[in-house]
Amino acid sequence: MIEHSHGNDGYLAGGGNHPDRFVRDGAPKPGITADATSTIFDENGHWLGGRLCGERVFEEVSDIYEEAKKIPPPADDGCGEAD
């Protein structure tokens, strides 16, 4: 998409549609500008779009996954469908 491309028409150059919705200044820290497709690496991990830390998501989802594995599956009613 042209809005996310780097160059003369991209968000970081002031182009695109609604750049105010997709460009973050100071994310994940002051002095860094990121558009929605940027990947930033810092001491805290990989930041997607300057907003989402991949390592933090993995840690939190892993805990939820481990707990969810403890929930027994629904019983089969004999017709191939769960109750």
C-alpha cells in the first residue's frame, strides 16, 4: 500500500490517507517515529508498528495457553457434536 511505503508518498513523508491514525511519534520511546508497518528493535524486544511488543505478547499468551490446556474438551453427544 502506498500509505505504508517508504519514499516520497509514504506516511513518514507526510503522504497517504489519515497518517495521524497510523504514524506514532515517540513509540516505543521518545525520538522514534514509526508507521503501522514498522518493526523496531530495542532492549525490550521487537515492537510492531511501534505499539505491540512481540516478546510481551508471547509471554502473556503462553500463560493463557497453559491454563487453557487444563480445561477438558466438551463431551461428545454421540452425534459427532459437542453438548
